[in-house]
Amino acid sequence: MKSVWTRTICRVLVALMIWTPYYIAQAGVITTDQAATTASSQADRTTVLNFLSRSDVASQLQAMGIDPRNAQERVAALSDAEAASLAQRISQMPAGASDAGWILLLIVIGVGVWWFFFRK
């Protein structure tokens, strides 16, 4: 009787080992386009974070009731497309822009931060 149970348990264990995958992670070759996309998305995030770290922008965010550290955390949570869009808008802003442009940009950033904060 003991050998029947032993054989049955061994057969079940062999069947489970066959169904269990032997690998969990897969390695693959990263193409140049993927590497460039990662580098450009990091550069876009850096551009937006540098913009948020400026003293005038930080004071405007505080005036709007947004904590600058919270805004920086939300920039890290942006998708690559959203970060690229914000970085492009920041880079296209003329030097010495009018107050309306600054206010519009701060409103867009504030709405984006608010949307990510309350999206849960």
C-alpha cells in the first residue's frame, strides 16, 4: 500500500513540474529606438523638473495651493507622452514671456497635477 501512494505522489509531482515554467524572466535585445526613447523621455522629465524647481514657478504653485514636492512626484508619474508634451511646451516658451503665458502654463501643470492626485 505504501508503494502505491508513493508512486501516485511521484506521478503528481512530475506532472506539476512539467506544468511549472522553468523561467520567469526573459531577456531580449534592446533596439536603438527603444534606448533613444528611454533617454529622451528621461530628458523630458528632467526639463519639466528643472522648470518646476525654479523659484518663481515654485512660488506660483504655492500660491495656487500646490506643494512643489507633490508636483515633482506627479511629474515622475506622468506618461512619456505627457512629459514630452510638457517639455515641448516649456522649450517653445519665449524668454521673457508675458504673464498670461506663465499663468496658462501653471494652470495646465496644476490641472495635470490635480488630475493625477485625485485620479485614484
